[in-house]
Amino acid sequence: MMYDKMGEYSKALSWYERSVEIRKMALSPNHPDLATSYNNIASVYSQMGEYSKALSSYERSVEILKIALPPNHADLATFHNNIASVYDNMGEYSKALSSLERSLEIRKVALPPNHPDLASSFNNIASVYDNMGEYSKALSSYERSLEIRKIALPPNHPSLATSYNNIGM
């Protein structure tokens, strides 16, 4: 993780891949820790702009978690969100929205109705609509995100400022 944070991606990949090899030997093939290792590898590839490799690792993570966790576990939502981020960076907005909507549906089942992660989901959906130039849909999702954040967070929370900024844009 340190090499990743330092921007030394090839070193980070080497360490993450070593982690995968050990976890493959020590854990069951569908252990959540193995999914985390693949997620870390995917994150590095995404930061490097190697989106097809990132997607492959993220999808491997999701396949493991689909077996290891209940179908509406909140961790699955996070991994779908990660996949959406790659599609968004690639300009494949319909695929990004599909992953974000899957993430939102999981969070609606797994979390309380005013959980901050739901606000993040609406915010991420709005961002993709914004990138697509569909501003009225973006605004609607940004407003929904703000509604949740007003309930879930204290009035001076930085995420509220982010919501107001996004709506202002």
C-alpha cells in the first residue's frame, strides 16, 4: 500500500501480486481477503490508466465476493462502485451507470435509508450523468444525495459542502 500511495505502481503491483500468491495457498479460493488483494491490484492498474487490466481484477474480486458474501452485502456495492469508476474513466458511461445502479440497489437493501453511503451512490450516479451532459438527471441525483447528507451528517460536514458545490456547478 505504501508504494501505491507513493505512486510507485510497478513496485506496488509486485507486492500486491505476492500477496495474492500467498493468499491463494493459505486461503480458500473464495476468501474475501483474496478479493481485497485483487481489488488493490485493480486500483493500481486504474491509476496507471490500464483500464482493461483494472476491470479484469475488479471483476475477479466481485466474482469471489458473490460466492463469499450474501448477495446484498455492502462490500459488494463498494466493489461495483470501483468497476463503475473505471468505466467512467474510459468514457463508457452506460456501463458505469449500470454498475453504479447495482451498487445503489445493494446499498438500499443493506443499509439504513439515510446512510451516507447511499448519498455517495447518488453523488456518483450524478457525476456520470454530468459527464454525459445529462444535467437534469445529474441535478436530480445530486439533490437526492444532499437530502440524505442533511439527515445523516452534522451541518458543518465537508460532504455537505461538496453537495452544495456539485449542485451549484
